[in-house]
Amino acid sequence: MSSFTSGTHPLSSPRNLGPPPPVSGGKIQSLSPRLSSIHLRRRESPINGKWVRRKTRSQAKSADSDDPVISAPNAQGGGGPSTSFLSVLCPLLKLFSVSSSPCNFVSVATSSVSTLARLPWGSRSVINLKDGEITVPVPPRPLQLFEFEACPFCRRVREAMTELDLSVEVYPCPKGSVRHRELVRSLGGKEQFPFLIDPNTGVSIYESSDIVNYLFEKYGNGKNPSAGLLQSTLITGWMPTILRAGRGMTLWEKARRDQPPGMLELFSYENNPYARIVREALCELELPYILQNVGEGSRREKILMDLSGSKEVPFIIDPNTGTKMGDYKKILDYLFQTYSSAA
């Protein structure tokens, strides 16, 4: 296996998914009209009760697969004892509290070393230009990814999305989740991450290696996954998780429980050390957001330049307050002040 599972749900291939129970929530809208050249008007997100019946994609796993099966704690807090390596890191979150200073020297240093550990994956687009234009079609509907930042197998999928220059709706599923983990159980029958939904094809997939292969097959213009992308996860994929002491894994105790009506929008690429810190915060706050990947050579570089006057990431847009800003320190301060239960 190449994913994390929670609770007592059996490990099985994704199944046919009927319409999930309606879930209330605000309307999610596209946040920047300047992005219309990249993706079409977005449909209602899955948290709004409007769904399409999804096909499933299952691939046979080799008998000698060395992908580990790792159990994670049940988000409801009532499951059996955890055997997850990540659960060992949970207490370390108290030493690096999200409410203290996630933008201090140690935080930046560990994120920078994490970037070095994962070079060269997740830093650039591998989609080639032809006569100044990218010929690979853009999915009309954004992909939907349920994941949490600290998971190395979720990281593998995000690295592939950066390389394929894909936008995606991210639904963070931290430990202690009050929304998105339940959605994954409703949709797929088990709490396992990452979990991808492609509304353009009706496909939903759990296993990270299957997700990566699917993404390259469908949106890679004939390319295969970058050399070492899949294999390296078991070697260096854990390094950011360990170095970051499990940041981006657990819901912040002071996070607001109500969900904002509009999805935030983050310009980022997977292996940027400053963008990583912001994604961790979004996960710990369980804030869904549109991830606009802007790796080297991305088709979105010009859009980011028009919006911010720079190609630097991270850059965030919050339609709920009209806020647009770069500089990860300012973004962190803004997020934890705006989306704290005390706000």
C-alpha cells in the first residue's frame, strides 16, 4: 500500500461510490477571474451536496509490493491504539505549537532541509511548451484531493501535480478533523489518504502510486512519472515529516469550526520551503483551498506575476475578506488571526 489508513476500515480496492449524504456548507466560488484562462467555471464542491456518481479505478497490486500499510488514529478519537509512526510524532507538535511561531528560524531551517531532501521532485513543470503554448489540455473541472500535509504519500501526489502543472481543490484532513475525514469515509468507505476524485472522468482513487500513475496517464501528455518519484518516497519521503515534527498533521485546537463560504486560493509549488509552511497552516486550520501549482515553467507564472507583481510563492487570495498577500510570515499571521475560534 502507499497510503495511510485510519480506524478499522478494511483495506480494499476503491468501490463504486453512490451519492453521499448531503452535507451542508457555503457556496464555493472561483476566486480569481484572471484564472479563467486556466480552468473553466468551477462546479459546486463536494461539501455542498452536489455530486456526480463516480466510477472507480482499481489496479492490481503486485504480491511483492514493499509499500507499507500504516494505520493512523481514528479522527473520532474512539478507535483502537494506533500503530502509526506519525502518531509517535503527535506529541512533538506541542514543542512546535502552531499558535507560537511557525515562522521562526528553526521552522524555516527545517523546511529548507526538507526541500533539499526531496530535490528534484515537485519543483518544476515537466509539461513542455510548443511555440510558446502548452498543448496539454487543462481539466475543465478541478481535481479534488483529500490529504494532510505531513503524509509522505500525500506529498508524492502533490509532487506529481506540481510536475504536471495541475490545479486542484485541496480538502485538508488533519487528525481531529471536524469535516473532511468524515467526507472521505462517506465517499470511499474508509479513512485512507490520499484520496483523489477526478470529476472529469468520474474516477476516484485511494493509493498514492495509483493516483500518480493515473495523473500522468491522463494529464501527462504521454510522459511517465519522473525517475525516482515513486521509489524515493520510502527513502526520503519521510524526511519532511520527521524534520517538521509532524507539522501539518493535527487540527489546531483553536481553529474555527465553521467553514468559510469561499475557498482560499494558494499559489505554491510542492517543494518550496516557505509555501510548505503555509500549507501546513492551512491543514492545521482545516481550511479547504484551491492549490495553484506554479513550479518552474508553469503556465501560471504570468498570472501570478499579474496578481502579485512577482513570481515568488507563496501568494494567497482570500475571497472571504478580499485579502491578497505574499510573504509567508504575513500569510501565517493572517491565517491564524482570521481563522482562530477567538476571532
